[in-house]
Amino acid sequence: MASLVELKSVGKAFPRGAVEVTALREVSLSITAGESVAVMGPSGSGKSTLLGILGCLDRPTRGQYLLEGREVSSLPDAQLSALRNRRIGFVFQSFHLIPQLTVAENVETPLLYGEVPEREWADRVRACLEKVGLDHRSSHRPSELSGGEAQRAAIARALVTEPQILLADEPTGNLDTATGEEVADVLWGLHREGRTVVVVTHNESLAGRAQRLVRLRDGRIE
């Protein structure tokens, strides 16, 4: 099966004053459509940097990133932004919900910047909230949600553009064990439906449910 995502000898370095700090070193990785992958490693190993490149939030310093066979890391910013909106869904540790908006309005937010006709927005939002078991909280504000509910709202928001790949950065990091398992159930349930899911985590239980485990150390795949 052809790769959905392919990194070829990718490196990433950041300037720090007069020196350069290397976060990734010669990373090559292929992920097929519908696969679930967990990325683990100690702090500073390059996990979040890797996820940022996979999500087109950052560009590699060297090497190639191919998405559906297309080299994307050299695209202009506007094209890269449109690609992120249409193809990639993000779930973050800190939820990043907008406090002034309702849950439904938060989930709707990515549609404001895409090409989905406005007449379809309400149905998409409703379907995504139902998928994560949160349709009964659609009119609530983020401050009225539990941590697990907030993360499920964030997952619904990530799904609303129907992305090809879902990237989650420490999605259970701010949650207690039981609530984290509930969020894990949602993520791996989405994978069973055919979603491509990549999770960066320190949580061995969460990672153990992925089809494949990738371990990073000092910017390299072990």
C-alpha cells in the first residue's frame, strides 16, 4: 500500500543565539492510510518537532516530506495553510478551545477558513459532536466542561474538516487515568473507523493500543 505520509532523511535545527540546536536527525518514516502510530521518547527527543513537521506547522531544515506522494515542505505559506485545513486534524494537550464560544462554535471554527459550503456546517458539527459523545453539551462554554469533555470537543473540532490524518500531541497529558482512557477510546475508535491516527505520548497504555510504536531518542528513531 502506498504511503500517506513519508519522511525522507528529515532533519530540523533551531538557532539558539550563536549556536544551532538539532531537534531531528536523519528521520525517515512512512505511514500508510488507515494506520495508527504512537510516538514515544524522553523529553527533548524530538517528538513534538516531528509532529509539527507532519502537521505542516513547521518545515524541515533538510530532507523531504511527502504527503500523498507530493513534496509539501517547500510549498508557499498560503498553500501550506490550506493543506493543513483540508488534510490534517490537530488535537493538543491543552485543548485550545476559545472560551467565549460555545462547544458547537468551537468545533465549527476550522470551517471558517476552508471551502466547505456554509449550509453544511451545522450538520458536520452535529455529526462530529455525536461521534465523540458530546452532542448534549453543544451549547455549553468550555469553562462548563470537564477535562475529558474539553478534549473530546477538541477531537470533534479536529474531525470537522474530515481530515486524512489526525495528529494528537499528548492528548491525555492533562487528564486523570480514567478520563485519559475515555479519550483513548475515542481516538482508537476513530482509527477503527479507518482514520489515520498519530499520537505523541508518554502514556504507555495509550501507546500500547496503536498498531505501531516509534521511539525517538536524541532526534533519531531508535
